[in-house]
Amino acid sequence: MPDSPRHNLPAEPNRFVGRERDLDDLCGMFGDTRVVTLCGVGGIGKTRLALRVAARLVPSYSGGVWLVELARINRPELVVREIARVLGVPEEHTRPLLDTVAARLGGTRCLLLLDNCEHLVDSCAEVSARLVASCRRLSILATSREPLRIASELVWRVPPLDLPEPGAPDAEAVRLFRDRAAAVGTRLGPESQADVARLCRALDGLPLALELAAARTSLLSPGQIADRIDDRFSLLTTGERTAPARQRTLRAAVEWSHDLLSAKEQVLLRRLSVFAGSFDLDLAEQVCAELPISGAEIVDLLGGLVDKSLVLCDESRRRYRLLETIKRFAAERLAAAGEHEVVRDRHLHVLCELMQRHFTVELSERRLPWARRLAALTASRTLLDDQRAALDWAIESGSASQGLRLCFRSTGLLPVSGLTEIVGWVERLLALDLSQVPVHQIALAKAYLAYGLEARDELPRSLELATESLPGLADDRFRACVVHNLLVMVWLRLGRAEEALHHAERCLAVATAAGDQWNQAAGLAGLSAVALVRGRLREAQRHGEEALERAREHGHRWILARVATQLGAVAEARGDLVTAMAHYEAAVTWLRELGTGVELARCLARAGRVAALLHEFATARERLAASLSLSRHTGQRQGVARCLVGLSVLAEAEGDLEAAVLAAAAAATLRESIGQHSAATRIEELLARARAKLGEGRASLLWSRGRTMSPADAAQRVLDGERPAPADRAPRPRSARVPHSVLTPREREIAALLTRGLSNRAIAEELVISPATVARHIANIMEKLGYTSRAQIAVWAAEHPEASA
């Protein structure tokens, strides 16, 4: 796998000018100081300076440098969520998200850049203090208009740029102004030097004000700009006297730039303030085109705002955004114009319509190429910030129906993308007045909650809500199928195969009648899972193959990966490890394309374990290491435990029984800590083999030591272990003698019955056990003997009657 990126810092939009001393001093402080806060008024350049410092420090932080932009976050509880999102850390059931984030950071040398903390300073302070206390190698660089005021914080007051003085005309402020003026095509000669110096002093060396002024040099000379700026300052001094002087200066610069716009440019600028993140021309036209401006005028008006540096765009001029200072100023103008409610209503409505189109393309339309479905999912994810802003407005304005509609169509927020955030939005929307909300929407909301609760292992509540939702979804066949499929998973996890079978059959019947390929595949995969639990391997295989056909017809990588994973499980149960590996590897490829970290980690772990059983040790080590890295990155303890089990299998397959016991013991301890049960049968069998080979005392000592080892140490013991010689890697010859104690008495019975060519069902009837139990015993025999088929076991049993008697 390619190396993971070590930072998420954006590319600099233009040349960084000045602050050489600040940069050197700040970078030098991080050797002894763990928390540095850059403080200053808005527009003084805190963010730009912080980004430059962070970029210089990337080589010093092996765990990465990660930018967390907080300007768009408007609630204190979302600070931790935004940090988790940047780090790729999902929530865990029954565990505070901050603890999961701390587990992700662990002992890695990492730098977090928390940008724009001022409106959430209390929450930022609390989170920073707890992370620094928990993560001994973590450093934090923050930008805020006021300090965090936590222990060990060093507050750096960001000064204005150096101003020109007699004998030193080429100061930082002058260089910045000239650089930005050149960027808009203005070449300033020596004759403008005095006026430039006067303008820089009038603007107090504030970078944002200088950049706004430089943008006007295509129309006005520096002297003309300075004259106008001076007039504005004198007027403003009679206004907000309680504001800091530099804040009044910045506001004057923004107001001055705003007043120079045409009337229609002013209208567009204030309406653009509703966008939480970046936007494109099409979205701007849909949301902002209302009298006095038409849709046809938006492109030219937007271009004018870009030219005046009030709107930023990427190099392709396809996506645009407002600086936060400009956005806040424009939002004030929107409210003053009496347009706040109507524009935010339109923003919510447009996003509902847009997400509906993306949803249809990604999931509902038939026979579309994957490229179009992926483009729809990507577009939905690109607008996540705006969807959150729209949902906030739906809650604030009491528009429960519109908010729920957006939730139901947002594939960027849905659990299919690996996110359960939507559950929180649905809960908040259901707390509003629902008297005008259709019954169908309320039923659908319960279904979404049930989906999220299942992912968080809250099975009884998930079952209750899913069952309640079904009657209200009679006319929505797609969602009804989704609920039936959810109930298949819940009932199987609760050990109720009959109930699961009923819902799998209902899902398939409804999906087939509707021609819904996605849910046909899901229903058939559910039938395969039920058959596998019952030990009906041929039936499970048949349903799985039919599910794969439907999934291929639909083309979505998520449903393909789900079906492939199910077929891999069936192949494992049949003892066909080569086929199981092929299915898991296919699922890995598809999940990598989707970027679903938790699902990918799970599938990599399965692939690694099977590769170990196949004695493909290099592949096993690579897959398990990748899975472990992903699980650590997302703070998922269950994923780490799954990797430890796979590493235990790998260690034993390589002949390192001691490492196998240590990893299994560490996995058992970790699973107990999160309330999950370990596979008792496999552990007992592993310990039996360890006692036979290493002795009772040594096996017990290893198990006790493993129970106290950290998961990281136990995993590294296997990953760094000495590789066996090539001769030791070959599968065990069939004629090799296997100690009698390797197989349990039940496994010896089953091995002997395989020499008669009996099926799992026939063996089950003879031994009065279930076919599923037979399948598990056969898989264990294959693991112990290093075989991949029932025929190999039968030959071995025939050649060693004393071991299989």
C-alpha cells in the first residue's frame, strides 16, 4: 500500500511574504512547548502564519500534521467531531469520542492545527487540555482572537506586518502590497512609493486589508486608495467605540471594499454568505438568483467578486469560497437586507433537490456505469458542510419535513458511506413539532435510526425501531427492502435464523417485483448468510452467486464488496481458502475505491487470516499490517482485536507458537474491555497445542504475559518476528505425522467420517450435532493440518488411522 499522507495542509494560494523572524522563532518553540496559540484580531494573518509554521514542521512529526478548520463549526460539541473527522476516527458505542481520538493519537508524534477557535474557545480549551494530558507526544498550534488559557500554553501575539520607516522603505507591509498588486496586473513604479507607504500605515499593516486594497489597484492608484481609506477611518471612529482599534480598521477596509461594488455585486456577496463550504457556479445560480439579479448574471458577478479578492477560487475556477471575515460581514448585510430567512430557506430547498438527484443516480437508476455513480457520491460528499448548515437551519426554523427529506437523500451522510452522523440529525429533527410531517417520513426516520443503532451494536432498540417503521413504508419499496435487510442482520446477530429468513425472503420478493437490483443483491446475500448459519453450504453458495450477479448488474462498489465478503465467508466454511481469498481481495479493491476505512480494515483482516492459513505469509503480513494501521487510525478497538486474532493465526502458521499465544491473549483482553466475547473454542484448541509442544507451565506463562501486553506490543511481536526458512514455509506434506493431541476427539471423529465421503449434513446426523458445527470443526482441522480441502483431510485420516480413531 502507498504511504499514508503525513499532513492535510492546503497548497499556498500565493506567495508568502514577510514574517521571517516569526517563522523561525515559532518553529523553534515546538522543541520545548506543546501548546502554542497565535492570537490577534481578525485579518492579521493568524491562519496564514500558522499554516506556514505547520508546513515547516511536517518533517518533525512522524505522526503527521493535521489542520482542523473550526470556522464553519457553530456548536461546542462539534469540536471533537471535527477533529475526529480530520483524523478519520469514527465513533464507538459506549465510548466517548474524545477517548477514541486520544487512542488514535496515542504515543505518535503529531501536530494538530486548530484554526479559528475564538467562537468556541471554551470547548477548544477543554479538548486541547485533555488531549495534551492523554497524548504525551502531541503538540497543538491554535489560532484564536483570545488565548485558550490552559496549562502549558504559550500565547504568541501575532503583530501586524512591519511598516515602512525612513531609511527602510521596503518593509513587510510594502512587499505584501506590491506582490498582491502585481498579481492583479499592476506594476507600481518608484513614483508610487510614498503613497504605498502612506496606505500601508493607514491600514496598520493588516494583511487582509492590504490584500483588499491591492485588488483595487487595477482601478485606482495607491494615492487614491489611501485617500478613501483615510476618509473611512475618520467616519468609523464615531461608531463602535468599544471595538479594538485594529478591528475597527479591518471593518473599515471591508466596508470600503464592499461599498465600491456595484449594487448587484453587493446582493450576490451577501447571498453567498449562506454557503458553509466551497460552492460551484451551478449551486450559486440556484441559491442566489432572485430579483434583482438573474441566473444569467451570476457568472459575471461572481467573476467580479473573484477579481476583487472578496471571493476565492481554485486554479480551475470551478469551486469558490469566501474568507471567513468576508463571510461574516456579508451575513450581517444579508440580515440587514431582510433576506436571511428567505435565502436560507432556498439554500435548504436547493440542497434537498440536489441530493435527490445524486441519490437517484448513485443508488436507484438502473444500468449506469460506475463512474457516474461514483461521481454522484463524490458530489454529495463535497457538499457535506452545506448539508450540515442546511440541516441546522431546518432545525432552527422548525422545518422538520424538509430536514428529514435532506437526511433521507444525503448519501454523503448515510451509513453506506461509513458514517453514522445522520442518526444525530434525525434525532434532533424528530424532537421538533411533527404535526405537519407525513406518516411516511416519520416511519422512514425510525428506519434510519434503526440502521445507525445496529452499527453501534444497540440491537434491541434497533430491532424495535425497524419493526415499527415497516408499516409506514408500504409504498416505499426501496426503503422497505432496506429495513428488511437490516432486520436480517439484527436477527442473525441475535441468533434467530428463522426470523432472519423471513425478512430476507420479503426483501428479495419486494425488490424483484420492483426491479430493484441493489436490494435484490442484498436480499440474496441475506439468504446466503442465513443458509451459512444453518450449515447449508450449497444453498449459501447458490444464493451468494445469484447475489453477485445482481450486484454486478447494479455496479455499486459497496454492494459488490458486501456480496463478495459473504461469498468469502461461505468459501471459508467449505474449506476452500483459495476461493475465499479471491473474494476478500476483490472486496478490498472495491472498498479502497470507496474510502470506507472501517469496512476495509475488517476485510483486510479476513484476507490476512486466510492468507496465513494458505501459507502465503508475505501477503498475510501485509494485509494484517494494513488492517491494523487502519484500525489504529480510526481508533477502533474491535478492529485491533480482529487483527490480533489474524496475527495469532499467522504466527502459528509460521511456526512461532509463542507469538501466537501472546497475540491471542492480547486479543482476548481487548475484546473483554469492550464487552465482546472471544472465540473460546479456538483459544482452548490453541492452548492445547501450546501445552503439547511447549509444556503446561510455559503455555500458562505466555498466556498470562499476553493478557498484560499492550495490543501494539503483541502485534509487533508477530510482525517483527523472525521469518521461517523457505523450507519451513511449505505446506505440511500429507505423509507427515501429526501428533495425536493436535486434533480434539470430536475433530478426530469428523476426520474419520470424511474418509467415507459423507456430507456435513450426514456427519451431523451421525454425531447428533448441527451442520454448522460440523463446518466449523472442518475449518479448524484444515487450519491445524495446513490443508485447503476436505479431500486432503480424508487422505490424511486414512493414512493415520491411529490419529483419527
